[in-house]
Amino acid sequence: NKAWRVFEGVQLTVNKGYSDRWQLMGSVLWNYSSGPAGRNKRQDQDYNLEGSDIWSDHWVAGVNQLINNMVGALPFTPRFEFKLNGNYTIPVIEADLALRFRLHTGRPVWILQEIGQRITTNTDLDDADLMAHAVLTTGGTQIVAQDPLKPLYMPVLKILDLRLEKGFKMGPGKLSVILDVFNLFNSQDVTNAYTKKTEGVDTIGQITGIVAPRKYRGGIEYAF
């Protein structure tokens, strides 16, 4: 069978060009996706960071990764996204205030289960008893242990960033003094959690990552 994946989306955008000291651009995206993918890989690692598709890793390395894993939402693909960007030139001081707001449903994840027995060498193939209970592993020892069409989703992620910039004419160019504030409201939305079943230990849902805390950054830029 040929590999296949489906991604269908509807996106609405609004763009208000710069006039009367302000401009604004926004977008809303709904999507549906499905197909074979590496759902049993890297779910508890923070490749997602604070975006929707920074590290997708949709490829498949072996047959184990296709057990109960031929359909369902593609990893690192939120169901819904909303983005808003804009800026306003403040009167009198003539400084630019810009904002960037991002909101999206968390990425889909699946409960995983370790495979107890596996065939790793050609000599193992001679053991009939092992063959009767083992799963051939080529690329991973975990399988998706739930309905792949009904994934769990990380919590909604929402981040607001601001930038204040004041420019001064200097020689042939322009000197700008800049202040950035990332994650203004210090959101602590979850970006990662354990999803693997481990014998004797229940760690499913244990939080392993949250949004980076509020940060301030000052800078000076000279453009000519």
C-alpha cells in the first residue's frame, strides 16, 4: 500500500491596512487530518515548544509504528488556531506598540504501551515459542494503546507578546530603542505530559513541560 496523509483546513483572515495610526491582521484556522504517522514517537519531548508544527516528525521508521496507527489526527497538528498581530503608533511620543497573540488547541497525543517481547536478531526467529508471542520490532518498542481516532489533546495554549519601539533619526540612518515582553501574562499552559503506560507505575498525564515564563528583552538597533 502507498503511504497517504490527508490535511484539510478552512482559514479565515482579516487584514486592516495601516491608517489612523494602527493596523491589524488576524486569522482563524480549523483543520482535519489523518493518515499513518509516528504517533508512538517523541510524545513526551518538547519539540512542540510554543508553536504548532516546529518539529513534526511524521515519518515512520518501522512496522511497530503502524500497529493501531493507520488513521487519526496527525501529530503536532492542533484542531484550531487563532492568531492576531497589530501595531499602534502612540501620539506625542511617536513610538510603536505592537502585539502578537496566539491561541491554539494543544497537540494530539495517544496513550502508548511498551511491547513486552520482541525479535531483535535472526537467531531469535528459530524460537517458535517466542515467535508465537512476539512482535517484530523495527523502529520503536511502543504501540498506540487507544482508539487512534480519539486522541487526547494538550490544554489550549495562549500567549501574548508585546513590543515597544521608539526611533530616532541619526545621521544617514535610524536608531531604534526596543523593549520586548514575551508571554506578558506569564501563562503556564501545559505543552508536554507523559503518555506511556509503564508496568507498576501510573505516570499518564504527569506534566513534563509548560510554556516558557514571562521574559523581558531590551535592545538597540541602527538601520541605514
